[in-house]
Amino acid sequence: MPADQTENMPDLQKQFTQSGKHTASDYWWQEFNDPQLNRLVKDALSNNFSLKSYLARLEEAAAQADIQGSSLYPSLSGSIKPGYRRNMQENGNIYQNDNIVFGLNSHWEIDLWGRLSNRKEAAVNEYLASSEVLQSAAISLAGNIARTWYQLSEQNARLEILTAQLTNIQQVTEISRLRYLSGQDSISTVWRQEQLEEEIRADHQQTLRRKNILAFQLNVLLGKSPSAEPSWQYSRFPELPPLPSTGIPAELIENRPDIRDRWYQYQARRHKVAEAISARLPSFTLTAGADLSTNDLDELFDLWATDFAISMNIPIFSGGQLASQQKQAETRATRAFYDYTQTVLTALREVETSLLEEQSKQEQLNSLQEQTRLASNILDIESARYRQGIQQYLDVLNAQERLFDLQLRSVNIERQVLDRRIALYQSLGGRIITIGSNGELLSTVPSETIGQ
């Protein structure tokens, strides 16, 4: 095996800039305490066809590892074919004796330099890398389900806000008409209200279209036709769970499936280097075989055992092919190490970025919620004074538009806070599916959580 290059990795930070005290489950979506989300993720992990494709690739990698491992053992094959024998009698007549010829052949390459065992170990590590790719795909799928679900919930909340806004605007519009008819307001006041009313209706239609598009996306993630009947019921955004403990960077390396994937790929490349080196050395092969007719069947194994040979193959000249193959394998191993190192650094950045972005969005949300509370109070006062005829219409209009904008922005930022938490959970990694020894899927979520 070539030397391990991990000692050349850059120094890693000792801890993250922030960390909570709560230990989150690998099944992080359950932290939101959202039964509907739990059901959606469970259905997606069972029915998503992209995830099934990754599982099929894993089973293929398991079979490939078995194929490479079989070369370490002797092979034995048998054959049956028709035959005949011509004999001459004492009187000179020739007769033909038809029979059946049985054969046994054995072949075994002695793995003196470890070429075959390194080939097998490379395939095993590629299988392990594929299992981590499957874990990454499952985590990504759960994240896409959660994000799409809360984007869909945002559009539903937006529709509720727009409906309430439209009702409020229609009431003010009716008051404006009455004031116009009584000569207290101009017709332009009515037109401004009608214009605002039309803007709300148009926004409502656009929001409804976005909601339908997101429903199509969610159905496809669930392994269903885009236009399938929705299987979910909307609810308000959940409370943000406690900030999870991020642990230390060294633990992240163990928890992230994409890092483990790169590690196994690096180990596979190291074994391929060892295989390429061994290919430049002499190889030894044992062979044995026999072919006997039915008349000699009782002697078959005796003769097969005596037909034994050992051969040695010595690479002498290949035009530099073997040396180039070794160089290629070494370069690929070095590249795999660089990919592994970059993945580690990227994972650390993702955790730090998710922490800072969530904090920033939470501060923005807190400010918007306070602004919304104040804007609602202002609109109540301005509307009451307008009805009493002691307030200008433009003051009411400005208060309406300000409140409506703050309400919609608050819903959007609240969803973005959830998005940042989802990104943080994903960046911490984990294992959310259980895989059998042959690459088969055993389970996706623990049985006690199903249906919650």
C-alpha cells in the first residue's frame, strides 16, 4: 500500500463558533414536531425513484466486490461433449465407438504480491463509498421534502394573508364610496382603493400558481404523478427547535456521509496503486485438467490430479504501459486525497455558514414581527380616525400598504429561518437508512417513529 497522505491535511479548527446544547437525532426532521412532515419524509424515503436508483447502484457495487473477491479462490469447471473412437480389429475391420467425454479443469492464480487482494479491497471500498452516497442522497431527499413542504406552507399562509387583506381593503373601499357619494372624498380616493384591491387579487392568483407548482414538485419527490391529489393538510409553521449541538470538527468528519464517501474513494485508489505495482511483478498460476470418455470415467479424478502444472508470467516489455498505469493510479489516488480534503473543509464551512445565516435571519424575523405589531396598531388608529372623518385617506392607504408588506415579508423570513435550520441539520450529517450486507435496504426510519 502507498503511504497515507492524511498527515498532509491542513490543521482543522478545534471547535465551531457556535453550538447549542441539544443533541439532535439523525432523523432531524422529527425535531420540528411536525407530524405532517414526518409522514412526507417517510413516504419519500420509501417511494422516491431517484433514491431507489442509488440503492440499485449500491447493490451493483456489492456484486462487483463479490466478483473481485472470487478471483482469490481456485476455479473449477466441468465440460461434457460428444466423442467417438475408431478401433481396428484383428481382421483389419475398423469400427467406431461413440461415447461421451467428461472434463474437469482448474485454475488458480497465487496472489503472491497482493494484486488480487488489493483489487478486491478497492472494490470493497468502492462499495462502502456507494453506501455513503446513498446516505447522502437520503439526507438530501429529506431536506428537499422539508424545504418544499415549508415553501408550500408559506404560499398557503400567504394566501390567507392576502384573503384577509382583500377583505379589509374592500371594507375601506366601501367607506370611500360612501364618503365620495356624500361629497366628503374625491373619486380618485375610490379609484386608489380599487387599484389596491386589484393588486391584491393579482398577487393572490400568482401565489396560487406558485402553490400549485410546489405541490407538483412535492408529489414528484414522493414518487407520485405531479398532478396527484394532495395527501397533506396545511398547518402553521412549527416552532423552531432548540439549536443543536454541533460537536467538534473531528466528529463532523465521522458523521458526514459525503466525507466518508470521499474517504472510501481515497482508500480504493490507494489499493489500486498497490494493484498496479503488483502487476509489474511475476505472477504464478496453478492449472490442472483432464478429459476422459465414459469408458474411463472411473479414472477421471486420478488422471485429473496428475495433470498438474505451474506457470510463471514475467512482464518483460510492454512499451511503458505498466509503468504508466502505475503512474495513473498514483495520480488518481492523489486527486482522491485532494477531493477528500476539500470535502472536509467545505463541510466545516457549511456548518459555520448555516449557524451565522440562521442567526441573521432570526434577528431579521424578530425585527419584522415587532414592526408588524406596530404597523397593525397604526392601521387600526388611522382607520378609526378615517371613519370619523378626521384623518386623510392617504394616511390610511400608506398604513395598509405598510402592514400588508410587513405581513408577507414576515412569513417569507420565517420560512427562511426554517430553511437555515434544515441546512444546519443536513450539514451535521448522520445516518438515516439501514443497509444490509449485500447492499439491500433494511429500513429508512425507526419503526417507533413511523406515522408520527
